Amino acid sequence: MTEKIGKYKLIRSLGKGATAVVYLAQDPDANRQVAIKLIKFSEENAAMSRRLRKLFLTEDSIGRRLDHPNIVKVYDAVVEKDHAYLVMEFVNGTALDKYCSISRLLPMHRVTGIIFKCCLALDYAFKCGIVHRDIKPANILIDTNDEPKITDFGLALNLQKEAGTESTFIMGVGSPAYMSPEQVKAYPLNQQTDLYSLGVLLFQLLTGRLPFRAKNAAQLVYQIVNMEAPSVTALNPSLPSGLDPIIVKALEKDLYNRYRNGAQFAKDLSAVRYQMLEEDQTQQDQAHFEKLRKMPFFQDFEDIELWEVLRISVWREIAAKVVLIREGENHRKFGVIIDGFVEVSIQGRVICRLGSSEVVGEMAFLHPSDSQRHATVVTLESTRFLEINSAALELSAEEVRERFSKVLITKILERLREANKVLANMGQAAVQGSSSISSSGLRPPLELL
């Protein structure tokens, strides 16, 4: 690493992308730390170099115009024959993609606070005539005070360009999973495309998965254009129901029904935020994870699968003599006993009593067509119960569904064996058959038995 870029003294590398390297550096004139994005042009690929130069100049011209607390500030830019560099505000934090995996999700109130501020920042940018076009987790930095900073305006569209002048629009830019229907179809764009991408990001930060998942780009584009996203409250039952209509509106395929501006999006988020706990739930989530990790029921689950189990379930504290499941009801609710005991009965007669790490309600969940409950389950004492949302499980990762099916079927077979033993103790003496059959494989004559 060279010691300087221009007048800026390099401190260390912050990261490397497909086309640029970002360094932490010291600005000697302003006496502050800055981030420098360095791009090198290649003579072997002149077309790519021209494109990089264009993106760089776009980011410089747009970045200097934007002055908002939630947008990374651009201080300086230099373009040389073989390289260029952009000097920007240094954000002491991390990119938002760190918090998109199921095992590292942020508490709900922090997620809504971050997206709320991003809504207002994009609203400001649009009023300046700028559409970002590449809103995704890697392009939003979170500082130590939980302040989001939108960065990387290299793909931005300048709406203030006069008709007929060179446009900054480049076909196919953006990250496919976060692209709006109009963007994947290469239609004209406005601020609503950024709000759609922000809706995708909100969905991911709340559930740990993207609204549309496919094995290839063609399938993904088809889903974005034609299919509706699943409900976030179905995927994460602990979320307040008020979030569903917000995400539905943000992900509307019809521009007329989607949010018109970031201020509307932010207003709806602020209205639902009061329904969320302000406390940081990270420690509680970790404690729940560690408890499940020690339970025999979950011993074959991978850590990432166990985190997803927590997101599709509700941790319940239930008093004694409370009915969990009642005969005759129709639903597919099931769950695992964390601590405590329950009694299972049919028509008032006890079948069994179950304790920690045992599952209840699995029969109706596994049955392909019959959701009627044929037994009653009542708590015998104060019980902690992990209630699995069956609808959310059906939308979860294939590995998690397969793991549950395997464990539940194993439990059923173990119980069937135990039931057979009980029936055997109650039955009459069995007929003692022959230990072999004839060499022809046919049944011996009756008189020989």
C-alpha cells in the first residue's frame, strides 16, 4: 500500500470491491480522518475504464450536491489518466449487510429507526433531483450511534439532466434482489424505485431473508414482476401486525399504489413503532438460543437453523391448568416444551404426560389434509412453551423444514413403539408361529401349524 494518495496520508485499507479499494486516510488540511475510494483504469479494458470513469464522475458531482446527516458527504475528487479517487466522510461503523443474516438481526425498534431515517434521506435526495438506484445493505453504513449513512451514489440517476443530454443511466445497473419491477424491466425511474428497494431491505432486516428467492436470475425477475411477497408477520410472528401493510405498500408493483415519497413511508413507520419494545432484545435472543442449543429436540439443528427457529416461533410463559390444544379445534399449531409438564388426553382419559424437549401438536401439522385436533393438551404446572408458527415454517428455509420433518417423524415413531408396548401388555397371549417356512416360500399346510 502506498503511503499517500495525493495529499492524503493513508492509514489502512477499509475494504475492496469489484472496481475500487477504500482506504482510511488523514486529511492534513482539515485535520480529520476521511475515506478514500480509489479506482484504477485499465488500458486492456478501455470500455470498462470509460464506464468506471463515468460512474466516478457521477458520484462526485452528485455527492457534492447532497448535504444530509444520513448521506455520506463527498469532500474532494481527483481524476488522473490511470486512476481516480474520491474523498468522502469516514463513517466509523459497519455496513448494514452485517445484520441481514437470521442469526444477527437487529431488534425491531432499531430496524424501524434506521429505515425511517433512510426514508427521509432518500426524500431529500429526490428533492435535489437524485435517485440512488442501488439501495442495498452494503450501501448503507451504520455508525456507532446507530445513525445510517447512505453511500455509493455511483449508479445514481440525475433527474435534472436536460432531455437530450448525456444521461447517467446505464442499463442493467443495480443489485437484482433489491430491484423494483420497473427497474428490471428497464422502465423510466423515479424516487419510488428507491422506496421499493428500501422496502426489500426492511423485509430482510425483520425476517432474515429476502422477499423473493430464486435459483437463477430469470426466476428472480419473474417473481419480482409477477409474485407477491410473503407476510412478514407470518415469517416472524413477534412482529406487530401494523408492519404488514407498510411493507405491502412499499413493495407494490403498481406505482400508483406504492409510496409516492419517503416522507409517507417514514410517517407510517413512526405510527407503528410505538407497538414495539424499546428494550434491546439481543441478550434475550441469545439466552433463548443457548437454551434451545442444549435441548435434545434441537441437537441435530445447525446454529443458523436454530436462529431461524427462534424467528418463526413465539416463546410463551404459560400458567398451570391452561389448555394449549383442545379436541375438536381446527388448526396446525404445535410446539416444544422448554420447561414444565403437560398432560395429553382424549375424551377425558389421560394418554400421557410430557416434559422438557417433548413436542405437542405435531400430528395435525404433519397430516396433509386433516387439521382437526384429536387430543387435548393442558399444562400441569407453570410451563415455558416454544410455539412454532406453522405458516412461517412453511415459508422458511428448505433445510429448516426438512430438519423439523425428520425430528417430528422420529418422535412419532418413538411414541408409536411405546404405544405398541402398552397395547402388548394389555393384550392376550400371542400365537407362537413356526421359526421358518418351506423352501418353496409357500405357507405350510394348516395341519402342520
